[in-house]
Amino acid sequence: MIETFAALLLAHMLADFIAQTPGMAEGKRHPGIMALHGALVFALSAAALGGGWQVALAVAGAHLVIDAVKTWALPAPVRATLTVFIVDQTAHLATLGAAALLRPDTAATGLWAPWLAQLTVPAIVVAGAIATILAGGHAVGRLMARYSAEEVPQGLPDAGRLIGQLERAMILLLVLIGEPAGIGFLIAAKSVLRFDTAAKEQKAGEYVIIGTLASFAWALAAAHATMALIAAAP
């Protein structure tokens, strides 16, 4: 079961956060773009499973239903919230879990069956990295969007996004290698580097603190979830 879930999880992360461009994400109200996204979910799921097109088709269908409800039933301001993002991703993960529970041997009978023991953990690590680094960026961005109208600290273009990705990647690495204590030094280092910005005014300080804590919290949760899946792998 874990092998099938890991394969579907990897496909989902690739489909939602790598293959799906910002233009596709914003244009899903167009039926053609929605269908293209569903086709990507199907193709990546079938490839990750090494076959199992029936399971891949069911997962892609469920994915489309969830995305269709979010896209056409909710107004744009609501779709852009962190709550909807979390509910959306939780629903997707629930469908993957249901598929793996109902058809646990799909990956074991697929093209990758002879190498499944060697491929499962790397698949979980890659999926966990995408969830930690890229999905975390979407989550933190939605949380911080409410402050977009405020006068917030300005710096290099996309620097904040890159810093967030790097810090979440480092947290994941520290958890995976069994050195979570190093995260304390990461927090201390960022506090020192951001001290001047945070000390300028209250708004700037609060903005930095909220963004940093949200990023660290997401990374820790995703990293430990990744470790739990690795521990459950055969």
C-alpha cells in the first residue's frame, strides 16, 4: 500500500507544483486548461505507478472534481485563501490514500515492480521536498497575501520567495539527516540577519516574524510527515 501511495503522491506533487504553470493555475476556469491539468495528473500517475491506468484514471477524475468545485463554486477571493489551499490539498491526499487502500498492489504489479524496494523511499523524499519547499511557498504566500496592501519590507525581486525556499529546504535536510537541533541555529541566523529590518518599525518586524514562523512551521510539519512515510515504507 505504501508503495502505491508514494507513487501517487509523487505524481500529485509533480502535477500540482511542477508541471502546472502559474498560467494554468490561474486559467482553470477555461475547460480546456482544466482538462489539460487532468490529463497531466493521469499521465504522471500512470507513469509513477508503472501502469495501473484504471487507478490513474480514477485519481485524475477525483482530482478534476475537487479542482472543479474549487474553481467554479468558490469566488476568486475565497479560492486564494490559505484555508481553501489546505482543504484542497487535504482532499487530494485523501483520494490518493483511498486509491492506495482500495488497490494496494497497483505499484507492485506495474513496470517498476522489480525495483520498487529501491524506488519507494526516493519517491517519498522527492514528493516531500516538493511539498516542503514549493507547496510551502504557496501556503505562506496565501497567508501573507492579506498584508499585500500594507507597507512591507522591500528588497531584491523574488528574494523573499527564494529565502523561504532555501530555509524550508534546509529544515527538511536537517530533519532527514536526524539533526533537528540545527534548526535552532537556522532560526538564530535568520534573526540576526533580519534584525535591522525588524527593528525599523513594528509593521516590518511583525511581517518578518509571521512569514518566518509560518515557513518554519510548514517545513517542520512536511518534513516530519515525510519521515513518517519513510518509516512506514517496507
